[in-house]
Amino acid sequence: MSLAHALLTSLLEQPSSGYQLARRFDKSIGHFWRATHQQIYRELGRMEKAGWIRSEPDPDAGRGRKRSYSVLPAGEAELMRWAGESAPLTELCDEFLVRLRADAVIGPLGLGPELERRRALHADKLRAYHAIEARDFPPGAEGSRQRRIHHLILKAGIQYEAGWIAWYDEALAALALDGPGEGKPQARCADRGR
Amino acid sequence: MSLAHALLTSLLEQPSSGYQLARRFDKSIGHFWRATHQQIYRELGRMEKAGWIRSEPDPDAGRGRKRSYSVLPAGEAELMRWAGESAPLTELCDEFLVRLRADAVIGPLGLGPELERRRALHADKLRAYHAIEARDFPPGAEGSRQRRIHHLILKAGIQYEAGWIAWYDEALAALALDGPGEGKPQARCADRGR
DNA sequence: TCCGACTATGCAACCAGTTGCAGCACTGTA
DNA sequence: TACAGTGCTGCAACTGGTTGCATAGTCGGA
């Protein structure tokens, strides 16, 4: 598991509260790592107990029970240790491919619209990533090592989405060969007589 | 969750025992959906209770306590229902990108060799996929709808691996700009004085 | 005949992630 | 002053996945 380490990284970049972390995870880091606020609070508790981070109640006063977390040397050492470890690859694991395979076994189920929908969602994400890239990494500017790495990470997202878009295009073309009947699952199911 | 549906699909393609399913998951379906034998046995139990599948003890006799599972009409109906549902996209979620980002915050940690290693693993997988493609989907042959879909699924894997390889090449090039010092984490960490 | 390797199934405990809900503090507005 | 909205934290229950271990039959070889 590495949610703790994702949080350490995020806190090093910017000490914040659990809530802020949760919101941040909807943006930058959240592009490639997900967590709910529940997970984050629980994990912050553990990390504090482990001596990796420390919290102080309410630094910029007034705002409720807010606690701000920051990384202790032990946490930084742990992050350094962990970052150097080698980890297995994240394997391709996509529910939709299972659906496609099911479609192959039990006859055309009219997945065309769903393919279109998914392609469009990927295209939305790609557009969003490109917008971030245009804003934060203008061409020509060299940038620090840190900026180069952040750009690299963004490019991983771009590459990922672009790859899927290309694949969905191919899939749509391949399934279009079935002809117009592909859009009518009921009729085809009846054909199979079950 | 959709392990149950992956199992239904797999059982429709070929009725088999839990153990065989587990081994099959190391191959075809396992390229994009993972499951341990524990998960599979537990799930088969649930599915049988739900009336989606039925089991008979030891059809091709002699072999231990082996049970063979096959899909019932209710299971096929359920699979059909599920395959038509729309599901959220699988998002990019990669631990290594967190490590990279940690490297950006706490200075060069010498991730070069790990990048190389990961690139090589992706290349291995890509080679394996290409071998399967050459064997099962020779160019020129048209093939049935089912074969076209299976090819499509394989191509998703190929596209995925090829994308990562391209990205790792880019990453290696981008981090090489740091010069030879990048491979010596200790020295650089000391530089930072913590 | 015993032993180790492999096929095959399963229990129990644990861990991570999700969901639903509740509570409290503050802010703006009616 | 009351009330709705939102920032912020948290408990409790559940689900899915992992790990470690136990068992039992079968087969081939020393």
C-alpha cells in the first residue's frame, strides 16, 4: 500500500488539513491516485501515531476543528526509503474488457453506444490534461527538475488517455462490421433462442 | 464488482473447475483481470447459491475432489444484463508515479535503474502479446465476430504496454538531463543536508 | 513403499477501500 | 434569530482482495 506515501508527498509539497488533502486528491495527485476523505483521515491518524507527521490544531485561526499536518524528518526518511523500493507493474485491469468478452460469447449486446460514451469520456480527460499542459508547461520554457518531472507525470496521463481513444476508435470500426443490427440487442438475443 | 461476471464469461467459453479457472486467469482473461484461487472459490460458492451456475462432482473421473462448474440460464441472463450496464472508466492509478513525484520533492533518489527495469518488464509483456497475436490472429485471415473481439481485447493490451514503453523512454530521456549524479542518491541526499 | 511434486479445495484472519451517517463550526441571508 | 449551506472531522458497518495455512488425492520416481 502506498496511500501513506502519496500523502507524505502531498504534505511535503504543501502542509494541509485532511480535508484539503482530499480535495487536492481530486486534482493533481488524484489524476493517478484515488482516495476518499475517510481513507485519508484514518491514514493520517496512523501516520501521526507512527511519528511520520505531526498535526497542530488550526494554524490560520477561526475555521472549525481544522488540523494542519506537516511531515516530520522520520516521515521524509520513510518516503525516501519507500521511493527507492521497486514495485510490481500496475497491470491493465479493465471491467469493460470483460463486458466485451462477454459480448463475444453471448452474442451482440449492442455495446456500440457504450463504446462511444467511453471514448467521449476519455476525450474529455485528454482535453483537460492538454489544457493543464498548455497552462503549466508552455513550450520552450525549460524549467527545473521538479517541473520536468511534473510534466512527465502529466504526460503519462496524456499518453494513457490518447491510447484508449485510439483503441476505442479501432473497436468502433471493428464492431461496425457487424452492420446496423448491432444496435438492437433484443432482436439478436431472441435469435439465439434462449 | 465483476469477478462473478468474469467467471461467468469464462465458464461460458469453457465449463471448468475452480482450479482450472484460476489457471486460466493466469492467461487469457488474466491479462486484464486478476483473481486468486481463494477469491474464485468463494465467488463460485456465492454464484452457485444465487442459482447462476451449477456444479457436478468430478465428471472426468479419478481426479481428487474436483468439481466442474457450468452456467445456468439465470447466470447467462445475469451476464447479459450486466454487460449492457454502463460503468465508470478505469482510471490511471500507478504507484510508481507517486514515487516519481516524491523524487521531485525530496531530490534525486536515483530512480534511473528502476525506470529501466520497468521499461524492460513492459517490453517483455508486449513481446508476449505480439507472440500471441502472431499465433492466434495471423494477418489476412478475417475471422468471426468472436475472433475479432478477442483480437481487439489483445490489442488493448498491446496498446497499453506500447504506450508505457514510449512513456518510459521519454522519462529516461528527461531524467538523463540531470547528468551522471542521478545514479547516486546518497551523495545528493547529503547535499540537501538532512 | 515412501517421498516429494502437483492438482484441487477450502478455512480464518487480516487489510484496504467504500458507503452511510452523524456531528460540529462557521458564513451568509432572510 | 433562525435556517440553510458548506467546510471539516469522524464512527461503524460492510465488501473485496490478500495471505497463511490445512487438507486430501494422485502420480512419478528413488
